[in-house]
Amino acid sequence: MTRRTAARLVAAAYGAAVLVAGAALGIVLWHGVTRPGVALAFGLVVAVGELARVRLSEDRVGVRTTGLLSGAGALGYALCGQVGGTPAGHGAAQAVAVALVGSLVGLTPHVALGQAPPPQAPARLALGVGGAAVCGQALYGSGWLGRTVEPGGLFTLCLLALALCVGCLDALLAAATAALGSEGCYGRAVREELLARLGTVPALAATAVLLALAVAVAGLWALPLCCAPLLVMQFALCRRASVRATHRRTLASLARAPEVAGCTPHGHARRVAELSRAVGRELGLAGGELTALEYAALTHDVGQLSLAEPVPGGATTALEPGRQRRIALLGGAVLRQAGVRWRVASAVEAQADPYREQSVTARVLRTVNAYDDLLAGSHTADAAAREQALRALRTATGRDHEPRVVEALSRVVARAADV
């Protein structure tokens, strides 16, 4: 699927979401609210979930926020057919309206602080809740589907399957939206975004089904009990994001140390990290491998701090292999003592080895570092200088650089030059 086709489909989906939201609010305003107490209780769950929205700093997708409890509460209300043994009575329109109003109320403090999620989030919420409510009402209805799937194990499985489908479709739409603003292969960007978001879908779906079934039997008293585990999960995600942010700041400080000491040119580590990440994507790396590559590229020159005399221009690729390897090993030792993950330290240690003995991460790091050294860190290198640097890398593919990595670098550089 091309980026243009995907953009049209995403725009159509959000257009449909706006229509669903407008129609739902209009219907509720015209006909009134059925069982206001139940609607208020679920609306409060959605609002609290949005208020407790966690701000995540993901290596793969940048900064984003997630509100697991709000999604589970809205989806649970859409799937709820009974409250304490009596019919709930609300339709799909009211489910969408309650989800939207609760979401907007909970997001008000975030808007005031300038940390609100993009407007696509409420639109996706309306679309997902509307679809789940329409399908869920069919399970509770008196039609052939309601008669076929009676309350029991099959009924629970159907609700769970429906919740999972809605969660996966929401994650897919969110990933497609985010990937439209990224560079490189659109399909690969969607896969990365989807992997980052799908981890929480099972927990959200299971909690939504649990809310619907528990409220059907025990009434509204089941809401706080069922929501507690998801709040704990949100707290754990918040702690994880804090640890990852601290880890990244530590690596950024290590990356700056050789530049401050005058061992490497200004911006060299950042340039190598950005280009290495692009080349890694071109080679199909994702997730932890791509993150390790970026971190290794940021800190690959830490070993130069141990030298009595700085390398001229910081270009270690011009040194003899033995000295290159010594600097790489010293850099890896520093990273291990700093508590950096082993995959990053191993890539830094192996960056001077023959490419056949290296991991993919170390191969990309070595090639991109050599490319930046050959250009002397110039931001304004012309096409002839870039081609000369790539030609020099191609001539060294017998030992130092893997041909596949050099060609991936060539494609990335060509695309950047066309922008």
C-alpha cells in the first residue's frame, strides 16, 4: 500500500469517526440518557483513566501517551448488556456519547498543561466504541445471534474476541496515522508503531470484558475492583518510562563527553546515531535491535577519553586495526561499568573487528562511523564527496564493511539528498 493510499484511508476513517461522534451526541441530546447513574459511573471511569494518562517516551515511536483505563472503561460500557441482573438499556449512541464526554472531561487538565494527546485519540475512541457497541448489542439481542450465543463460556469468548478486534483495529489506525509523519518505508514504519502499541491491547480487552461481565452480575460496585489492576499496570508503565528516560539521559551525557573533551568533532555522535538508525531501518531492524544500534552509535567514541593524545579530527577509522580495537574495548568497558545493556556495549567493543565476526549492529555502526569520518562531519558535502566516500567504503568490503550495509547506507543517503 502506498503512502498516498494509506493517507486517504486514514482520512476516511477519521471522517467516519467524526460523523459517528456527531450522530451519537445528537441522538442522546434528543432522546435523553438511559439509566443516568450507570452512565455517570462508567463516564467517571473513563475520565479518571484519561486523568491518569501515562506519558511514555518510547525509543521506537518517540513521546506518546496512553490511557488504558479510559479505553477499558469505554469499551466495557459498550459491551455491557446488564447491570446487576437487569437490562442496561443504553444503545450504541449513548455508549459513544458517554465515552466522548468522559474522555473530554478527563483530558481537560492535560489540555491546560499543554500535554493533551492529538485530537485523533478521541476520534478513534468514538469509532471503536461505536463498533463494539453495535456488535455487542447483537449478542444481547433477541435475534438469531443472541439466541445462538447464550450466556456462558462461548458468550465470554465472543465478547473477548470482539474487544480484541476493536483494540487491534484501533492500534492499527493509530500506527497508520503516526507512520504517515515518519520517513522511510511506510510499511515498516507501520509495523514498528503497531508493535509498540499492541502490547497493551490484551490487557485492555480483558479488563473491558471483565467490567462488562462483573457489572452484569454484581452491579456498579464491581467497577473499582476491576479497574484496580489496570491502574497498577499504568503505574508500572509510568515507572518504566521514567527508567528509560533516565537511561537515555545517561547515554546522552556519555556521548557528549568525547566532544566536550575535544576528542571528537561537535555533533559527530548525534550524526552517526541518526544515520545508523536510518540504515538499521533500511536493513529491517526493529525494536530492541534498533534501539541498541542507536545507543551504541551515540557512545561509540567513549573509548577515546582514555587516550593520552587525541586522534587528529577524532577519526579512528584512519588508525591501525590494533589501536582501533583497543579504543573500542576501552569504550565497551566504560559502558559496562555504567550499567548500559550488554548488547550496546558488545556492539561498541566489536566495532573494529572484521565484519564477518560482528553482529549486524556493529556492522552498521562501523560503516556509518567510517562514512561520517570520510566526510569529515560536513553537513554541506556535495554529491561528489558523498559518492567518493561511498566508493571508498565499497573498496573495503573485503574485510571492514559488509556490502549489504554499504548499499543500505547508499540508499539512505540518496533519499536524504532528494529531500
